[in-house]
Amino acid sequence: MNRNSILERVRERNLPWDIIVIGGGATGVGCAVDAASRGLDVLLLEQQDFGKGTSSRSTKLVHGGVRYLAQGNISLVREAIRERGILLRNAPHIVTKQAFIVPCYSLWEKIFYGTGLKVYDLLSGKHSFGRSRILSKTETIEYLPTVKIDGLSGGILYFDGQFDDAHLLIDLVKTAHNNGAAILNYAKVSRLLKTDDDTVSGVEFEDAETGDVVTVSAKTVINATGAFCDAVREMSDSASRPIVTLSQGIHLVFDCKFLPGSSALMIPKTSDNRILFCIPWHGHTLVGTTDTPIDHVDLEPHALESEIEFIIATAGDYLSIKPTREDVLSIFAGIRPLVKSGATKNTASLSRGHTIEIDRSNLITITGGKWTTYRRMAEDVVDHAIKIGEITAGPSKTKGLKISGSGFRSFVDSQSLHPALSYTESDVIRSVREEMAQTVEDVMARRTRALFLNAKAAIEMAPKVAQLMSKEMGKDSCWADKQVRDFISVANSYKLP
């Protein structure tokens, strides 16, 4: 993928696009994949980098949602389980089966959680990743060598999926591109175009590289901007009322010694009524997430001190090696757009089901949902777009569409960038040549996961990464120096003071 070539293609096009998608996260890119694979002319515009927001900041699980089962949302669990199976089939290089252990400290917990997970098994049916079973104390310790032993009576083993969210997203970008979609990052939509009868007919966007403003027309426009969806809705209708409630979740990353082995730990009930996960991920231990209501959206959200202390304390209640602030290698926060509900102020209890809104100007907004169900969300909203835009197209093909990608493996003969991480110079070069990385942050946060795994190591890698990128992109030393400064400014918030 070459960004300059794609931008030139967009500039030269005179005919309206069938669909313009605003937003380069999981939902937006999923829409581009769905529409392009049906043979439609699709343009996707992302204001920053692909997955800069929520879609690179998840708990890295492809799951049916045990917590949604506890809420009684059976339909969402069924849908997510089905989509989990489709993702494993279509992206086996990214999605894997993962064993989870629920430690139990009483007979009642064994019965309660064991029964709940048997229901999860029944709902999985032919899409099952493996059957749950009750473990003895000895078996539980074998699976989780660092679990707290005092009072332990056993555990429950069950299976779900794990993935790398940003890597899957970039592979979806490649898939959309390979199916003919035009995909642009760093292209911020500044205005919606309308016909005389007030129908949305295109957009105006600014190319961040040149500052040029480009106008493009379309038969229909999809707003898939997640936590930013209300701002785009206001471009269409200044009187529109917000439809999302914002919730922030954070994750802490530690050394693998806190969770050796291949099994994950699931803490079934915390003080904020969430489930907390401790997961082996890229040779590290990922712990999260929180659920904190917030009142504004930010491209680079910051963890609250109360969230940090909550995760460290809760993880310490279940691990024999108790983590401390000094053990945190990286910390990242993400914002979830939850569909507004008048019935509750507790964001942990709000449904993760998606909502589609078509306003009086025919702007189509999709919001809510979760990573696992991105494909079904995209199919749903593209079906609506085809109808609204009076576009001729067949049904969705994405149930059986293989997702492009190779799993982001480093080349073994390439120069390592840092002894603490496995990334190499070839990873940087590929990120620029094939994956539209434009900044050091793009490479460190989303093409590799260096910033999310070890912020200190990522900062130390930055000068070398900037040097490699500047050579590859034909930039000078001033550009490289600024890139390093900009990256360090962002990366410092991924470290604990």
C-alpha cells in the first residue's frame, strides 16, 4: 500500500464513490472490507492513523463475553461466539485459542462459576473453542503457577480467543485495499457536503501531509468514528443530541514472570462489577481493564491514578507474586463508545450491542459494539448504506473472506532494535513500504507493539526507528529529530512516574 498513490487516485476521481466511510478503526475498516468485497467503490478516511483510538487499546480478546452472559444478554453472546469462530477461520495467523482459568476459593464459587461456564459451552455449540471443566487445586496451580494458594479450592478451565488488535486491523486495511478500496490515514474530514434538499452527498477532508483540502462526492456516507461519532453527527445536524456515553478502560503490562506459562487468569468479579483479565501477550503479562465513566473524548487518553491502583491491588489479590508500580512496563488507556441508556449510570452494565442511526440528511452512523463483532456490524451497516444510496450490490461475502496478512513475524536475519523486544529493522522498513506508517508512533504503537509492551525500551528505540524511516521516506534529519521528540512526548504517558 502506497499512500501517495492512493491519494492521487482519490484526487483524480470524478465520479461519486458508492460509499465513503469516515473512521479507520475496526468498524470503519470492517465496512470498507465488506463493501469493497461486494465490488463497490469505497473510500475510507481516517483523521489520524488506523487504530489510533479504541481499536488498538482493547484487552486483546476475541470472545463471546462471559460478562454479557451474566447480564442476561444472550443474543449478544451468541452473536459474538459465532463471530469469534469466523475470525479464527478467516485470520488464523492473528487469532488463536486461549485457555482461561477462574481460580475458586470456595465450593460455592466452583459451583457458581462452573455452572455459568457450562451455559457458555452450550451457547457455543458447534463454534466451541473447547469445553470447560472443573479443576482440582493441584491442576489449577499447574495451569497458573503464580496463583494465590491460600484458601484455593480449585478452578474452572474454559476457552476463548486471543489476538493482536492493531495487527488484525492493519491486515484488514490490506484486505480492503486488495479488494479495491481506497484507504487513507491522516485525512481528517472537516465538512459534510449536501445537496439542495439537505442530503449528505460527500465530504471535504484535509490531507495532513500537504495541508491540501480535497472534496469528494458519494452516494452515501457512513460515520464509523467510534467515540468521535457525535462530532461527525453534528456536522450533519447541529441540533443532534449525543448518542454515546464514554467509558475509559486501562491496561497495565508487566514482565512474564507474573504469569508464566500459556494460560490466562480471569478474575470474575471486581469492585466495579467488571471482569479483570491477566493474559500472556507477546511474552509479557497484560492486566486489565477498568470501566470509568468520562465526559470527554481524547485521541490519547491518560490513565487515572485510581485506575492504576485498582488494577495493581486487584491483581495482587490473586497472584502470589504481587505486582507493584515499579513493575509496570507500559500502561495504556482506551475509550469505549457505549450507546446511551437512561436506565443506568453504571457503564459496566451497559450493553456492548451496536446501534445504527440514519439522520434526516441520510448520514448513516454506526456506534457501540465490540471488536469481536466488527464483521457483523460492518455487514449490517453496509446493507443499510446500499439501500439508502440505491446502490446495486449483492450480499456480504465476509463470512468466508480470508484476511490478508502473515502474522507480523520479524525477519530472523535482521538487526534487532532493542534487547528487551523482538522487533527488527525489517519491521520498520515493512511498516513504511507496505503498511502506510507515516510517523515513529505509527511504527512503535501499531505496526509493532513496542510502546504497548515496554515504554522505556520504545523510547530508547525511537532514534533508530526515526533514522530508518527518514531514509525510507526521503526525509531529512530535522524530520527525524522532530519525530523522536513527538514520540517521546506521547510515550512518556505510557510510563508510570
